[in-house]
Amino acid sequence: MRTELVTTLKRQATRILADLRESKDPVLITEHGTPSAYLVDVSVFETMQDRMAVLEGIARGERAILEKRTLTSAEARGRMKKWLA
């Protein structure tokens, strides 16, 4: 991962964005030596968002199992009958 100063980003944004699109490698932006932000390619960001949604769904399912909030197949079919018809 590349690191760039915020002043470099201000001066060379077009070049940094072009490099980012080509490499797909995130760029860490620092201010006064402290990490401030990440620049991430749009397609990489969207993939990360999709993966997070899947992981959140899995976590909700695992939580439901631990809390005994589950249904049998017959109960689930009964509740979903109007959508399955």
C-alpha cells in the first residue's frame, strides 16, 4: 500500500487517482505524519461493501441461532407461503 501526504494529494490528485485506477492498491493519506484517510478504487470499494453485507447477514444468522430464534422448514414455508405461491 502506498502512502501519500495530503499536500501531495492536493498537488497531484490526477496522477494519484490514475495510479489508483491502474493498480487498485489503496493509498493511505497522511496529515502531519498521522493517517487521515484511505483512497480506494470504486470497484474495490463496491466489492468490499458487498462482502460486508454478506458478512453482516451471516452474523445476524449466527446470532439468531445462539438466541434460539430459528424456525423449522415447515414453519418457514408457512410464513413465506404468500411469496412462494
